[in-house]
Amino acid sequence: PRKEFEITLEDGTVIKGQFGTWALKRFCDKQKLSLSEAGKQLGNPSLTTITDYILSAVEYTARKNKAEFSFTDVHVCDWIDQLGGIASDNFTNLFNHSADATEQEAGEKKTDVS
């Protein structure tokens, strides 16, 4: 599916998420933003914006699969650290994947970062 991703942690745990309409809705609800405000925030994001958006994408996948969801921003920051930090190529690839405009033409795409 569109904008699906996996983060493989150092211990082998795989965190699955999907950027999409519900994740964006959840992000907007949590941040109390309109859609246009969310677009502006995601275009020049703070660390809080980034962690909330990733968390929303992971929550979507958990809810869709009827799985327990207990992750927090602390977990997301740990995942980012395990990817190599916010300046790493792995993190940049993950965050850019959420806004990949060419994906609509290319069909399904999944980003695997580890």
C-alpha cells in the first residue's frame, strides 16, 4: 500500500507504519491543525511534528491490524536514534517517504530502513 514503511530496530524488532489519510487526520487532531496548517508544519517540521506524524502512521497500522498500540514519543525518538539520528540518510529517507509525490504514478512503494 501507499506510503508503507518498516523500521528495523537493533534488536530485530520491526516497526510498521503507513503514512496516509488516517495518519494525517490523527496528526491534525493531535496537533489541533487544519489540513493546510498541517501541510505548512510538515514542510518545515519541528522534532515534535516529526515524532507525532511518525507515531500517527505507526498507530494507523496497529489499529488496522487490531494490534495493541502503546508507543509514545519516547519510542519514536529511540527509533530515530537507532536509524542514525535526525541527520542520517535512513531518517531522511523515512521522512521524505511521507511526502513522495512521484509515488502516485509509480504504484505501490515501501521504504525499509534499518
